[in-house]
Amino acid sequence: MRSIPVQPFAPMRRLFGFPVLDMDWNGVLAFFEGHLKAPRRKLTVSFFDENAALRQLVDPAYRDLLSQRALLPAAGTLSRTWERLTRKDTASAHFRVERFAPALLTFLAEGRRIALVGEEMGAVGRLREELSAHAPWHEFMAIATSQIGEHRDDFFDLILVQAGSPAEERRIEPRLSGLHTSLVVIVGTGLDKFEAERPAFRFAAAAASIEESAAA
């Protein structure tokens, strides 16, 4: 099943000739939360930066893939310079996946079922641990691409897809049709180094426990 285009009422602007969502941070987060709350078909989201803009010029298959997604403008020197030259209004918001994905999980106050999908089980497993520590009220499941068939009867509110290249995206995305979900976010490699903040008091409590055990 292909992803639906962005709803026509969503504010849009053009970046390097492609339509991207034109909202501030609160608006974008609320937009995706609203999509999760309403019974709609699957929406796939990815981040549109200079690399994506250049690649779609020479890769028709990739351009077709992007045309089926909701695109978030990603921060970059070239894109910001381009918009300053081509727009006369105030500076627009840009979104980097390493900030946006954790912010979205924090913004979603209601607990959700979230699948982390990628070709390397070790990578998605590590990400599951970090995101579980970051937003423990959600339920996270790590799924290797080869295991997608085992979850055809499962429903996930949100799927985060790790992919190291557009070729990986093209391999993974068609297989996601076997999973029931309403929102897919292509995070690429943006969360590969993500580490959740651990409150200092947890470390202090753990250290105290170890010291007490050693003294006993």
C-alpha cells in the first residue's frame, strides 16, 4: 500500500522545487499527533535536505518515492541560504531528524506502540533501548527487515525506519505494507548516535546501592 499524499489543508512551501511542510515546531508536532488520533491511511514522512534535493534530480525512482511522502525541510547551510534569497518573509523552520524524532516522542503524551525497523537488528535494538529510556511511556519494538513478516497481525501507531541509503529505503519501504500503521518516519542514519539523557539521581542511586552492597 502506498502512502497517501499530505492533506491538502496542510500549509506548504517549495524548497528546491519540492513541496515541504511549512509550519513551526509546535505546528508540525501537533499535525502529526492529530494524524495519529484520527483514523486515516498511512502517511510516510522523510527529511528533505540538500542531498535529497540533488539526488532526486538524477534518480527518477527516488524522486517518485519522495513525491509520495510528507517532506520536512531539514536544516542545512545551502537550504537556509537558498530560502533567504528566494523568500521575503521571516525565516522558516527547519528540522533535523536527531532533534525532531525525540521531540515527537516527547510531545506524544499518550502511550503509543512504536516499531523501529532496519536491516541491522543490532542497530535497531540499541535504538530501542535509548528511545525507551528517553520516552518510557511508549512501547518500543525492534524489528529487523527480515522479521517484518512475523508481525503482519500487529498494529503500530508509529514506525521509525533506519536506512543507511536511498537504496535501503527502497528495499525496506515496500515491505512495510505488511505492517499496520498510520505514520511512518524515515529517520535514515540520523538516530544512529542518539543517546537518551539519564537523570543524574539514577546514577547516584545506583552508585549508592553498589557501595552499600560492597560494605555488607
